[in-house]
Amino acid sequence: MTISAQPSTEVGARNLITDVAGLRVGNADDQTIKTGATVLLADQPFTCGVHVMGGAPGTRETDLLAPDKTVEQVDALVLSGGSAFGLDAASGVADGLRAQGRGFKVGDQLVPIVPGAILFDLINGGDKNWSENPYKRLGAAALANADTDFALGSTGAGTGATTANLKGGLGSASITLPSGHTVGALVAVNALGSAVVGDGPAFWAAPFEQNAEFGGKGVAQSYSDTHVPPTKLAAHANTTIGIIATDAALTQAQCTRLATAAHDGYARALYPSHTPMDGDLIFAAATSEKPLGDPIADTLYLGHAAATVMARAIARAIYHATAQPNDAQPTWAERHG
């Protein structure tokens, strides 16, 4: 079977994951602690899958996202800092959704389905001497802030994120395919490795950049020895967590395949990626507003778009990071802007 080449694609109007109609994103952060939380939700429950490729994940309710499980749709997804403490951010979101009348109905009770994932930002220069876990509060605040427009960089789950040599952050990007389907990515980049080539300004994701969205520096002009790349291995403070979303009508199994394909975006934008000390994870969300015209060709291009959009979102996270007091690392803008 031959699948013909598709015409050109277009970046979404916002170049955010919320270019997928019906999606909203909310961020909340605490700059004193240097941490935060991010929530993605839709007007209605959405189909969801997940794929984990890192060796040190921290998750909530990901088992139920397997294609053979009973509940196929979720009410929201949460990305958070805080390591295991950050899993409580999803509890704040679940409480808020239940108060809104959202959730899986069991008898006379509503149980919001809110899977989540965390990154490790506990040794990034912030004051972690809290008397009460702050993440439930941050999750509730992120839900209250949910909108179609949201900030990138040092906000939400990316507030305290770092990479091997630069400050990390929260990134997003989108693309609309000729089939009419939109694909968007949202990612909190706290990688063991680096998003830039060596000490220069060029991003590993540069071949996929659209409209100078992360500085337009182009590809690196030279590459040093890449067999032993820079990492923050000694810190053990890692993990990149993300969401890929589309308006295509996908099953839970197809969402799982979409999340799997999107991991190629990590490999294209972070060097190295999927290490034993990263908890690299991607959720895939489908609002199912637009049916597939050609189930084989459309899912192929959706997966390819997921990888390239995720790579772009990672670079945008680093590019938009802003300096704050007591930062452990410089921002891209401080070093190259």
C-alpha cells in the first residue's frame, strides 16, 4: 500500500495546545518554592492514553488508561512539580471538578477521573520547608485559572524545571494537518539532558521550528563529541512530562499509539532522553470532534505531527523561561537572547 504525501501544514492560531477546540489549560505557581502545577481539561470528558519511556516515573491513575481498562475517558490531566508530593495537585483538581458536577457517575456519587504525572524539582534553589503540602492548593488554583490562552516558560509545572545546562520550563505548540485535524503539545521540561547543542544557542529541535518560534537561530554549525553529552546526572532531579492532544476521533488504543509516537519528539529535542533517571511520560488526549477520513493515513500523520509538535514545544519551553531570584541555572535568554 502506498500513502501519498500530504500538502503543507499550518501552525495553529495560538500555537498552543488549546488550538484543539474545547481544550483549556491552567497554570499555578509559587516562585518562593520554585514549583507549580498545570492542568488540561476540556468542555467534556475526553479519550486518553499514556506511554512511559523514562526509568523513574511518578504517576497517578495511569493504569486505568490502558486500552483494556473499563474507563476510557478522563475529566482532566495534571502535570506538576514536587516529585511524589506533587501528585496531590490532582486531588485539588478533582475536588474542583466535583464541585462543578464533573466526574464518573457511580450511583449517586461523582468521581472525577484525573490522571497526573510529576517531575522532580525539590533541589532547584527554592524554599521547600513547607509545613503543609502545597500541591493540592496549586492544583485547585491551576483549575481556576484554566483558559484558552496561557503563559509559557517559568510557569505552572515548568516553574522550577531545569535541564543539563539551562533553566527548563513549560512549552506548547500546535499544527493543523491538511486532513483538518489539529495536533497540539504541552510539556514541562525538566530533563536530565540538554535542549541545545553544546553551549550554543541552537536547539536540537531546530529542524522543526516554525516562524522563528524559538529564536530562529537555525541548526548548529558544528557538533562536538556527542557520545558523552552534558547531563545533570549528579543532581538526580529530572523528568520531562507532556500531553499530546488532537480533535481527531480516536480510541483509547489509538491514543496510546499517539502517545508512543510523540516520544520521538523527546528524542529529537532532548539529548539524551528517556534515561534511567528520567520519568519521561506522555499522555495523549482526543476530543473526538472530527472523524478520521482515512484511518490508516490519518493516524500515521497524526503520529508524525505529534512528534514534531512535541519537539517544538520542548524548545519553546526553554526559550520562554524567565529569570527569578535564586535560580540554579541561567535562562536561554540570559545566555543567548
